[in-house]
Amino acid sequence: MLKLLRIELFKIFKRPRTYIAFGAIAAIVILIQVALKYDGKSYVDLLLNNLSDSFELSDEYKNKLLNGYLICFVILNTLLIQMPLLVALIAGDSIAGEANMGTLRLSMSRPVSRTQYMTVKFLASVIYTLALLVWMAMLALFGSMLIFGTNDMVVFRSDGIEQMRHFDVLWRYFAAFGYAAVALTTVAALAFLLSVFAENSIGPIIATMSIVIVFTILSEMNIPLYDNTIKPYLFTSHMVAWKGFFYVKADAMGTTINGSIENLPAILKSLSILFIYIIIFFGTALCVFRKKDILT
Amino acid sequence: MGDVIKVSNLTKNFGKIKAVTELSFNVRQGQVYGFLGQNGAGKSTTMRMLLTLIRPDSGDIEIFGQNLNRHRKSILRNTGAIIEKPDLYKYLSGIENLRLFATMSGARVSEKKLMEQLEQVGLAERAHSKVKTYSQGMKQRLGIATALVHDPDLVILDEPTNGLDPQGIADIRKLILHLGREKNKTLLISSHLLSEVEQVADAMLIIDKGKKLVEGKVEDLFDPSETILELRIEEGLTGLEKIKNSSLDAMIQESRNNSIFLKVHQKDVKEILETVLKMDIGLISFNTKHSLEDYFLKLTSGYSYAETSSNRTF
């Protein structure tokens, strides 16, 4: 199994197209960092604009806000919307691409069980997703920490701001990246499932993105009828729950409680739903592939 | 020597299309077994079923005396195959492809052995070039190397000379004979060209529309003493009439485009030609052809050699 996994990873990382995603992430992160380095104050003013009636903040405080932690949060908000496409590029290609190249029949006439083959393929897609996130974490989190330094972190919400002490932030990012890994694995599992039905990778990639876009729109729409009927069951409704790690509890005096999370059960519930989706997508892909006639 | 492949009543339908129907055949150990049929006759479907790529609707397959479904892994570990054109990873080099498929076959093959394999198919010099830079013939040869890299006892090759130039075809023929005669491998080779199979096969099976037509040893299937004699005569003369009115009438198979085709015994050719020359029928040229091809064409397409010869080069 490990040998097969090594082969799959070798194939993924030998393909030039694999590095498009890494390049895209680097380009976006660096562009945001450069923009905020030279015009960060305007950005902070823009963020504070809506809150200016209720908050009076000094310039010194505003400068403190623009630190590596906030920059990383901004980047995550932007990038995690685009990441499903980058993940679908590889996961959607994993079976359909082999079918298209004609290498699927060559691989499946080797002494490798279909279950093994699928498991290894999926694991390779997950590892690729993790590699993308690690790359993103290195650039967006550690890169921003190096460029902008660290300080207390403020997260802007529609109904106010969340404030965290500088020593209480890093673990939240690790948790958020971990959560994002599960969320993106769900997208990978969907692309993987669609990949089993197709004989070229364009179809599954477009289909995955279409589903993610439609589901995201439904998740974001304020239609009361859907609030309790459809939205709770859409995986896209739960993909953004990583932000919950940056929503903190406050004591009776309104002071932030260090190490707290406002609604951990909600995050865990969302996490469980994503895991159920992964199991359903992968399980279905496995069942279909085990019975599939390889005609390509 | 026992049977390496034992196929019983194999049937596969794709919707309403009957791809393979009640097909049974045995391949003995060390045999080079030709699997013949026109395009779409069901050869590739059968071979895919032998490699578990396609599930049969019914029937049994035993390879190395074991049921294929129950012992898939151990059987495939000892089987090498290429089905249709050998598509490989174009962004990897030849040796990387070879190493990858050796590992997937569960074999530990040293770099030296890999290079030897590539040398055997004439690709040693291009071992480190990306496959996307290979010609069709080179890809075909690399495909054969991937089928042989783990030194299997059974080799299944589907149309192995497709896309090859005459030299490439000759090289593959040599390789097949080497594997069969010297290395005692069992080979199942499909083709839609009889001429390809008859030169290497010990036994053959001819199928059409998924059904078995004939099976057996090459020498048992066809009478090697028989041949088709083509007589090409001048236009407008009464050559055909003269032959019809002679003792040769019973031998006439077809007459077409100023050619008369006689089915004769090899030993009688000289005598018949002498007779024909004496008859003064305006003979321009003559040619002989093995009756095997005529037999194959008749079996698989309903047309004889004579009916298709207008497009052939003798």
C-alpha cells in the first residue's frame, strides 16, 4: 500500500500542472502582502469604517492591528474560496485522467485490488490538498508574521469585533488550517467521486466547481424556507466554520477569555457533517469503481 | 503440459450488443496462441475479461489452474499484458514508466534489469527521455517492455504490432518467438491480420461477432498442401470459357477482373500451368496464395480471397 501511495505521489508531483496551484497561491498571497505592506492603513480604515460610530480608536492602535495575524486572516478569507478549484484540478483528474490517458487499464491489469487503488488515489489527493495548505500556511501565516510582525489580533464581524491576545492566536490558526484541510478534503472527495464516472478530467473539475458554486450561493442566500431545510445539509454551509476558532467568549465584564471558543459544539457538528460527506463521497466512488467495466 | 488459460462459456453483453457469446478455449503452457478476428469481433473484450478489466456476464476463467476472480492478485502477478495501444505516462521517462509498472506488479527490479529490458526492445538509448517525445513505434515497444518487466509466465498482447513499421513488426515477431520458444512463456496474441499470427502461433482461435468459429493447431486447421492459383488473363479473350470447358473447371473458385482463381494442390501447380499454357488463354501472369488467408476471410467476413484480391498486392 505504501509503495502504491509513493507511486501516486510521484506521479502527481512529477506533473508540471500540479505546481500551477502552488504558483497561484504564492502569487495571490504575495500580492496581498505587498498591497497591505504599502497601503495597509487605508485597508484598516476601510475595515473600521462601519464601526467608527461606536469605536474610537487611536492611530497607534490602528497600526498595531495591521500585524501578521490579521493579514493571514484576510488571506485565508480570500483564498479558501478559490482553493476548491485548485483541489478539484487534481482530485477530478485522478481517475478520469488515467482513463483519458489509457493508463487506467494498464494499472488495473496489475495485481492491485480496486479498493487499494482507489484508497491510494484518494489518499494522494488528500496529501496534495494538505501540501497546498501547508504551503499556504507557510506563506500566509509565517510569511506575514515575518513581514508584519505579531501583535494582538482583531477579527471583524458584522456585529462587532473579536479581540485576542497575541499569545492566544497561533493555536487558533493551526486549528483553522486543520479544519480547512477537512473542508477541502470534502471537495476533493466530491471531485474524486465525479472522476469515477468520467473519461476526461474536464468534466469532473467543472462539475465539482458548479456544485460548490451552487451550494455556496444557496448557503449564503437569506431565504427563510431554506434556512432549516436545505442549508444545514449543504457541505458548503459548513466549510467556512473555521472562522469559529477566531470567535471568542467574553466574561461578564466584556473581557475576552483567553483560550476560549465561542461555539465549539457548532464547529464540531460542522466537522462531523463534513466527515460524513467525505465518507459518502468516497464510499460511493469505491462502490461504483469496484463494479465498473474498464473500457477506455 | 497443462492448460494455462481455461475459458468456459464466457459471455459479455453491453446492453443489446452481444460482445462475446459462450466462448470457450484453452491455452496450453508454452503455447503461442493466436487470437484472430476482424475488428470488433470480441478479441479485446475477451482479453479485458482475462485481465479483470471487464466483468463477464457469465462463464468461468481459470488461469494457472486457479479461478480468476478468487485468485486475481496471484494470477496477475504472473501475467503481463498490453491491451490495445499501450498508453503510458507521457510526462515520465521510459525508465520511470517501466519502474512504476514493475513496482505495481509487485516485482523488485534493479536499475540494471530495467535497462536490460529497455535494451531488449531497443530503447536503452532513450531510457531517460520523456515518453511524449517517443514515436508510436517506440511507445508500442515500451508497452511490451512494461508487460515483460516482472518476468511473467503468461503474456497477453493485444494487437502488438499496431502502429509499427515493417522493421518494428519483424522485431516484435522475433521477440514473440524468443519468448515462446526459448523462454517457454505462454503467449496469447490477438490480431486481425492472419499473416501476423500464422508466423508465430502454434495454435489459434478465430472468432467472429463474439462467437468461436474454429480453434486448434495451425497445421490441423488448414491443409498446407492447398493453395490458390491466380491466373491473370488478357481482356476480351475467351480464356475463362476455355478453362470452364476443360478439366480445370472443378477447381475454379472465383473469376473476377480478368483473373481466374483455382483451388489446387501445391504439387499440381506446375502441371496445371503447363496445361494452361497449352490452352492458349492469353495468360499474362500467375500467382499463388496460401489457402489459410482465403479460409480466414471466408470465415470472418464471408468474402473469399478472390473477392477481395483486387485491393491486394501479391
